Amino acid sequence: MASDFGSSGLLIVGHGSTVNPDSSAPSLSHAAEIRRRGIFGDVQCCFWKEEPSMRDALLMFQEGGIKEVYVVPNFISEGYFTQTVIPRELELSGRTTERIDGQVWNFCEPVGNHRSMTELLLERAREVAPGVPESEMSLLIVGHGTNLNDNSAIAAKREVEAIRQLGRYAAVLNTYMEEAPLISDWAKLTTTPHVVVVPFFIADGLHSYEDIPVLLGIEAAPSGSASERQRAGEVFRHNPHHLHGRSLYYASAIGTDARFADVIVEQVESFARDQHSISDNFARGLVA
Amino acid sequence: MTESVPQQSRQSAADEWLRTLPCRIGQIFVDRTAEGAFALRHRDDVNREDLAVYRDAEAAVAIAQYDDAGVYRPLKTAPNLRHGWSLMLADVTAVRVALDLFYPGRIPAYVAWRRGTLKTTPLRETLERQTGMYRVTAKITDEQANELVGSFCRSDGGCLRTIRWDRDIQGAPPSTLLPETKFDPAHDQMGKGEPVIPLLCQEPCNLLVAEARKVVKGSAE
Ligand code: SF4
């Protein structure tokens, strides 16, 4: 690693939820992991729907001589949040914003843009269905629909295309919860004996604990008696599910993968690298 | 050349208040143990012996998540912190991590206030900045805002923060329905009359913005 981030702060921005703690849980645990590694002078999270808010984050990094703050959106794609909400709330004027006190805030790319997403999805599939031959397996990536004001569906398509190119799986498909191709049609969409389903979401929550299991047919409509947490443990523990004469393997949201901590750090490093190469080129230009 | 800053130095400015223990912040009581460690617990639990002991600062995440009845706490400064736990921490750094998890963003706000640099944002400015589904909140009337803030932010059952923002740029009070003490950082919002480190509110929170949307939507129907 070329850069020293001892006088830099890291701010992970997540969506958060007013209804359950699952939405912010991955951001908090990635932050704890990165804090343990001692790379940055300070590591903080902030959220749209939870505390601390992005507005609160404006008051952070005032202690300990933090000169630069790297803002990493823990989002699957560019979209309304990365392009409108985060810059507005954090008062960012572009990729780099200098505050009155001279502190510089760098706006990095969302984690979902990172090239290792493809590898992480493959890893997830391998972990959830160990020893199952890929040639007998269909891999279904579940995304939010395209009706949302973001590019997460485009990002999911890009990942599916990249995995398909590898030619390892019998089939690789995009699916959605509320629009075609529907995840509830998984048995019709596939012909292989083994089917692996990985949600391309940043966090677990009602979608992955409840909605998708119901759509897959591995769970009846929620009874409301078990807590969400219990249901979550259950739903991911019972792989494979035997349905329609196939083996169905269901993974938790990709963003809960502990390796997302590495991805966050790498988004910072790649921003810093770009910046250096820009200033290097500029310097070279001056010399030439 | 970047100079490397040790983690410890970020404490110096913020944590001078931890030198005079015990201290209270929101519903939390912080004290030193005989062994020189730090002990955190609910202020109601100061004399209880039967507390579940945790030793990792990150345990604060789980403790702060649900209230005594097991209901999720979307607002961490709501007066419903769970009882029955004690958090034993080795040093000031860990205490700071825990308090940042119990009361996200409140210590930076307090530090800024102590330095005289806490910037506050009026309710109207927050609402006018909104986009998307929350843009409509700018339409809330002064009367509606007065009522909403008066009920949503009140310390008994709503939120323990001390409000520092005004309703608008002219400096109208956030709500005439709240007592003067709601705006006084020296006041113990828990109502015990003890010295406390205040949980300051420098800008209306997103939960209040979401409530404002309900009010505006409701009145439009
Ligand atoms: S606006 Fe401030 S005082 Fe009111 S509920 Fe939100 S955080 Fe509490």
C-alpha cells in the first residue's frame, strides 16, 4: 500500500432503517473490522435513516489532526443516494471538497462498483453449495427491480454478464422480486438439478429473510410469531431445500460478506491512487 | 508527506470530561471501578448488582438496538435505553467507541458546542433541502410544525436531546409547547436533576422529517 492513512478519516455511508437493525449491521461490522486494523486515524459510519446521520458526520473528524476524509458509500450502485442525497447532506461539491478549515473530503465510488463483486458472488455460491458441480448448477442473482431510482439493476446485470462470460455455470440469470424475470419463477427459469440464489443486496432485512424465501417457496407466508432474527438463522441454515425435484441453495445478502471490509479499504486506495496519478501526470506535464 | 497520528490523540480534546467521574450522559452512568477500569450502565441501574456484564465496546450496538420490551429503537436518544447491563471497559478509547455507538454523533456535537463552533440548522432549512419523497415536507405550516415538534421531540417519551436549532432563520422557537428547559444544555432531560453531559440536537433528525411528511400528506387528504 503506497498511501499512509494515519491522518485520514474513513466515513462509511449506509442506508439504515427505522424499522430494523439489519440494514446498518454490515456497515457497522465492516467499520469495526477496519478500525481493528488500525489503518485510518478514525473510522466512522453514518446513515440516511439511522443515527448518526450524514449531517452528524459533518461534525466528526474534528479531533486528532485528521487532514482528509474518505467517504465510501456502502451501496450496490451509483444512483439517487450517491448522486443526490449523499452530496447534498454531506455538502460535497464534487469528487474532492475542501472545507473552510482546510480539511479535504474525498468522495469514493460505491462498494458495488468494485471489480471484486464478481469474485465475491462466485465465492458466495461456492460456500452455500459446497461440492456441487458448477456444470449442473444455475446461479440466480436477485436484484432490486429497475423501478427504483438507481442503477442497481444495471449493476446486477453487469455481474451476471461477467459470470456468464466465465462459462463455468450451466446458467447464470438475473431475477427480481417484483418484475420479470421473477425470482418466484425460478423453477421455470432453470433446468439444472441444482439452483443457487444470491441476493445482490448490501444488507439482509425483510427482503432476504422473508420476501425472497416466500417467493422461492421455501417458506410459507410469515406467521409473525418467530422474530426476524430467528427466521433469518433458519432460512439460511436449511440448505439445500428440496423443491420441484431440485436442490435449491439460498444465500444471505452479498453485502454481509466480511470481505466487504477489504472492498471499502480498496475503494479508498483506488481513489488515492487516481489522485496521485493525476498529480503525477500534472507534474510530468509541467516538466515536459 | 503525511504525518501519522496515533489513535490516542483524538481523545485529548473530547474526553477531558471523563477525568471527572462519575459522569452521566443521556441515560448512561459512567464510573471508574476499583481496578481502574471504566464501568457503564443505565442511570436507573446504579444500585443494581444483578447486571449482565459485557467487556467489549462493540457490545453497545446490541444493547442499544432494542428497548426493555424487545422493540427496535430507531432513535438512539429516545428515553428507552434497555436496563440490566453493565459494560466494563479498559480505557478511554473504548469508552469513546461505546458512547459513539450508544449515542451516535452526540459527542462530536458536544465537543463542537464546548468549542463554540456548533453550527445549527433551522427546521425550515432542513425541510427545504429535501428531495424526492421528502420534498413535500417544506409545505408544513408553522402551526403543524409547532405541534409536531412539541409532541415528537418532548423529553418524556419522545427524545432526550436538548434542542439547539430554531424553527426558521428568524429564530422562532422550535415549539411553544415544549418547556424552556428543553433548550437548556444544563438541564437533565431525564428529569432526575443530576449534572449531565447533554445530548445536543443541532439539526432536526430524519425521523422528524419523516413525521413531517406524514403530517403534510395527512392534511392534504
Ligand atoms: S429533531 Fe432532535 S430533538 Fe427532535 S426527535 Fe429528532 S433528534 Fe430528538
